[in-house]
Amino acid sequence: MAPHKSLSVLSRYEQIALDIASRILRDEYKVGDKIFGRSTLAGRYKVSPETIRRAVSLLEDAGVVETAAGMGVIIKSKKAAESYFHQFRGQQALAELQEKLSQLFAEKRRLDEEIENTARQMVSYLWGMLNNLQYLEKIEIPENSWLVGQSLSSSRIRSETGATVVAIERDGKEYYSPSSDMVFQAGDLLHVVGTVEAKGLLRRLVEREA
């Protein structure tokens, strides 16, 4: 029997082999019993004799039954039938767990994408709100400003003025929450928040010539 198959994808002869093994476990067939020839089993299960031959071959390989010329199919071992049956159940359980894990990973990918899209929408919405608030101001760095070539950390804008640079706009692109080592360039637009006094101090700082 192929590994990791669930009942729904078993071939017909595998289903028949499993059914015979389960009947042995329920004592419908006992060790030493003859369970008819292949033609009779073919009629019982409404399949071709070749399908029965393949089912019986599986059980023979597992030591569950044996065939003898002129005697048909004979039950050989209940213990082997139990081992065959539980081997399949273990494979079936593993197949079902693998399928569930695959579904969970797919759901996780979907959720990750949804979370990422929602976070983007939230940032965009909050940034739009922030732009509409009166305390947000844009201050341009002139070419002769001493800030040109300075980084956000070396300029000490926050400690010197109390204003916070929340974004830097450069060449039409906005860098939100800029890193402390980002270097200012002439023409940069500083998006700043703070009190009126803090923004006044920042404007004077920006206008200080090199």
C-alpha cells in the first residue's frame, strides 16, 4: 500500500484489502477460515477478478492470508491483519495531519498578506490625518544651511529644538521615521511636529549658514 494515503484516495483493491483485514479483526473471519475464491470475492465486491487478485496479493505480502491451489483464500494471521490495519490508520492519520498543516500554512500566508495590507492602509490613513493636523509643518533645508551633510543624530535637532522630524521628503519621495544616520541634503523637506516654539527654533537652526 502506498504511504500516506487517506481512505478517500485509496484504489479499489486497497479498499478491499483493508475491508478484509477489518473483518478479520472483528472475528467475522477467523484464522484457518477459507474466504472463498477470487471469483466469488469478485462477485461480492462487484469488481473484476484482477482487482481481487491485487487485493489478496497485498494481504499475502503482509502475512494476513495465504492462497492454495484449489483451496482459495485462507486466513493466516489475525495479528498480521491487526498490524496491516493499524499501519494504514497511522498512514491515514499522518496524511490528514499533513493536509491540515498545508491548509494552516495557506491560511497563515493569507492572514500575513491581510495583516500587511491592513497595516499599510493604517499607516497611509494615519499619515493623511497627520498631514491635516495644524501642528505638522514642512521646513525646507536651503543650500547654504549648515545642516547639509549632517545626519539626523549629529544635528541634535530633537535635543536642541524639541521638534521631531517624522519624515524627510526628497525628490518627491517621503522617508517616514528616518534613521538617525540619514544625512540631510539641500532641498530636503523636513516634516516636523512640535510646539510653535519648537518649530520656530528649528527654522532658525535650519537657516543657520554653514
